[in-house]
Amino acid sequence: MLLPTSRVLKPVLNSKVQRSTSMLDFSHPFFRPTWRRWVVVILCLGMALFDFLNQNIFWAVVFGGLGSVALWMLFFDQATLKKLNDDQDNLE
């Protein structure tokens, strides 16, 4: 039995929505301002330090790894920096 919802879902399924290929998209427009990049990195590494000092080694490693990846991708990866700068130039 076909449901009448196919008329409703057809435009949604055919729409050209740009989907991210990564769960952590560091070239997202949210990260354009430099201060937001620093806040994300400092929060992750700060949480890692807090967990390490409270002897939660598992969570310290998780947040330390996430903070390290964020630091690398947001400040040292040339491809991500180029995308962020290109997006910022297109806004001006």
C-alpha cells in the first residue's frame, strides 16, 4: 500500500542540499572568526587537563585527542585555512 506522503517527500529527496562528508567539518563557516577556533581548542585541551587531574584517563585521552586534532586542523592545515579564508573573502 502506497502512502500519500510520497508527494510530500519527493521535493525533499530531490533537493540539492550540500552535505558534509565529515562528522567534524573544520571548514564550516562557524570557524571563520579566529577567536572561536581558539575557544574550541582551549576548551578541549582544558577539559583533557581537568580529566587528567581527576584521574579520568579515558576522557583525558579522548578530549586531548580531539583538542590536538582541532588545533592541527584549525591552525596548521593549509587546505582548511584556505577554505575558511575563501569563505571570508566571499562575504566581503
